[in-house]
Amino acid sequence: MSQAVNVGISDMKIVNVPNGLISYALGSCVGICIIDKAAKIAGMAHIMLPYNNNSDKSNVFKYADTGIDEMIRQMERLGGLRSRMIAKIAGGAKMFDIKGSSTIGNIGERNVAATKETLQKLKIKLFAEDVGLNYGRTITFDSVTGNLTIKSFGKDLKVI
């Protein structure tokens, strides 16, 4: 990987080999990484919420359903094929124990569920995941190897 392009919150980027992608401080958010090795492209989205249902046109990348769909569309425009694309995801943590608020307290779990549902609906194979638990993650996606590296405070480095 020669250079890592930063993907912010509610953001998405696509790179060509040999560049990589990095997203910092995924808590309840989910980082979705998709690669088409034959087309030599990789994309990463950093989603914040599970479903948009196309009502928020200002930023589709804030949501799992519309963000993943748009990332795949853009990758297809660059020569990617869904049949070759594979996904890896990380994040979706339960960062705070909020009593009596199941909606806010389990947003990470809902983000992961929406991400998996959307990938399945779009026929993108989920190849690996590091989700849930109660800690944040910084992720780096290598467009050459397809490796997703996960760094978390006080945890061993993980590569999936």
C-alpha cells in the first residue's frame, strides 16, 4: 500500500491499487470495505446510522442502506463487477451502557444488522468481520492484498 486515503464519518472513498483507505475511531459506526481485485479498486464507507430509506438526500453515506448501494454503483462505474466484489466490515460497538433506551443503546448492533442486510440484498459476499463488543476501532484497508487491519486501544492488532 503506497498511500492511505482518509475516510471520515458519513463519508466514502474509492481508490485504485496500490493506494489504501483508513478510517479513525469507529465506535457504533461501521466501516464497510469492498474490493474488486480484478478491477484493482477498493472502497470504504464509514456509516453512522442503519437506514435512510432515501428520505435524506443530503448525505447518502451517513446510512448503511443508501451508502453501500451508492459505493457499489460508483465502483461499477470504475469497472468493478458485483460478482467479483467481496466485503469486510468492522465497528458497530456498544460504546455506552444506556439504561431504558434500547434505540440509542444498541445503535452499533442495528448498524451491523443493516450493513449485513444491505450487502446480502446487493449480492455482495461478506468475507470477514470484526464487530460488536464495547471498544472503538481504527481500520486500514489495503487495496493490493484486501487485508483489513484493525487497531484498538489495549487490544492486539488484528488483520482480517
